[in-house]
Amino acid sequence: MKPSFVKLALVTVAVSMSACNKPDSPPATDPATAPAAPASAAAATGASLPKGGPAGLAYVSNQEGEISVIDLATLETVGGIPPGASSPRGIGISEDGRYLITANREEGNVSVIERETGKLVRQVPIGENPEFVRVRGAYAFVSFEPESEGGPPPAPGSPEALALEKKRAEAKEKDDDDERAQIAVVDIEQGTVIRKIMGGMETEGIEFSADGKNILITNEADDTITVHEIETGKLIKTIDTKTHGPRPRGIKMAPDGKSYVATLEHGNKLLVLDEKFDPVKTVPTGNVPYGVAFDRKGERLFVALAHGKALQVFDAKTLVPIKEVPTGTRCWHFTFTPDDKQILVACGRSNEVVVIDATTLTEVKRIEDKKLPWGIVTWPKSVGSLDVPSATP
């Protein structure tokens, strides 16, 4: 039986705001004072999206569609939420579960949506090519890339790659801030950008230090991982990955807070950092690793292989490979269900979400009604390549 979709007609209100790079400099205009987007007729009459049972719900950002809602009890798509924009990529959920946050590539903004009703509350201008979203506390950290070339990166060593490397080296030498990517820190409730943190070329993954004071970001185009103070944006460390492998993408802290693992997309490796952010070892992976996450207990490490068409599983302590579970094409991000029993993998080019049994590491189901899915998160919040449970600091 085909799932019925809940379509909510939403009117998008563009919120005008200005952001600064210093935490003590308020925006010139506070979009929180602007009128919120009008509720749809369904929301006005008290209608809502399916709330799901104890198993919870999953939310999938579709680059060529809306936000799909999956009932985790039935593993069926039960609704859809228009984000009020095209090409949503990064997706997150506020700590209290009230809001969905999406990064909208074409519009250069972030949508803040009531999770239970699908009502578009506001849109916050960010900058060109917003992509990755991580939520921590009251804030969404959103990467955006003013000069991203778009599309797949050129192969290392190719004429295209060398020309691009030269262009970016010249921009870096000139300290061209327009070329470098940034992290916008968004106050979710107020709808304001309170700070921007300068990254490298094509900033991608985002993680936080164990003490919550620093943010780690992967800069895929200049082969670095940079560490910054969250409160000031100050750069405190740069890790050059060239000697370990090119194009760092995903990054995740171990549950004990004593190490970090980054995926090196074109190196087909994992790079392990210690608690002082120093490289300690590399580990071979399958083809083109991207999304990465530990399980809740820190016993296993999972890596999405975009070209390897698999979810690769490692022993988290020894980093010895355990298994590769077949998935689909260009699978970037994944999440555990809130009960840790299953893993849902968003596979963009095969337009599906692949469900895997987390114990047996075997396929359970394929949910095939997606449109270039990019990211996936759950409520209640769970472990995944884009999120952590609400109880985790």
C-alpha cells in the first residue's frame, strides 16, 4: 500500500537579518520581531503530522523534494513537510524536539519548522550554499560555502583538481574571506545569526569537543581539520590531513570524549585524533567514506561508503573491520533508531532509505519513495552521523 502524504501549504516569509563575527555584537535587525510565517489551513484547524508511537519518527531531507516522515514502528513513509525552499540538505532537530532545521542550498537560508505540525516558523538568511547542520543546545551550527564549485569534486591529481588547488591557494594567500567557508551560529528560537566562524575551503563536517568549548570542522577542499573556540570563533589549531589522506568529510567524537574520527573521502581512510586533537593513526576503509558515527555504547564504529555502496562496521576499540553491509548508491548519512535496534541509511542516488538490523547487520527493508535523500535524523533524538541524543552534552 502506498503511503499517504500530508501536504501542508506553507507561505514562506523571508526573514531579514544581519550577522556578525563577534559574540557581543548583536544583529542590526532582529528577525524574531518579524511576523512568523502564516500557518497552513491544516495547522490553523489543529491538524498535525503523525506523531508516531513509542518507536518514534525519522525525518529525511530530500534534495529534490520535501522532508519525508517515516514511522519507525512500521518503517513506512507517513507524511511530508515542505521546507518552504528547494534542495534541503543538512537537517537537525532542536533539543526539545519542537523544531526541525534544514539548510536550503538554493535559497542560502535555514528553515525553522514546527516538527509536529509542519508549520514554517521562519527562514534565516545564512549565505551561499548552506549544507551541514549540527544542533547543540539552543543553537544550530550551519556550514555554508560562498565559493563552492558544486557537484562532485575533481579526482586528486587531475588537471581540474590542480587548477582548483591553485585558485584556492591564491585566495588563501590573499586572505580572501569571500572564498573560505564559514559556520553560522543560529539562535533557533530567535531566528538570528549570533556569530560566524571562519573555516577553510568547503567546510563540511562539524563536531564539538568533549568540554563543549570548541568546534571541530573538516575543510575538504584544503585538506585540513580546524579547531575553533565556539564563543569567539578564534582558530586554535589546524590539522593538515594531506600526509594522511585528502578531503576530510565526516567527523565524530567517541562517546568517552577521548578521541575523534574523521573520514578522508579521497584517501579511503579514517583519521583518528586524540583528545588534544593530534593525529594518532589512520585506518583503511572501503571506497569514499563520508558519514561516521559510533554506537551509543562506543563499542562499534559505522562509516557510510558513498561509492562502496555499503555501511562499513569497525570494532571501536581496535578499529578492526567487522563487516560491510550492502546499502545503495551515494549513501552519505545514517541514524540509529531511538531504541538502537535498527540503522536507517539515506542513499541519495538510489532514492531510498535502507534499513539495517543493528544486531545482525543485515538488511531489513528498503523504503524506496525518496527524492535524492541527503540527511536523516530521528525524534526522539538518537545516535547518527548528523546528531546525538538529547541527553548527550
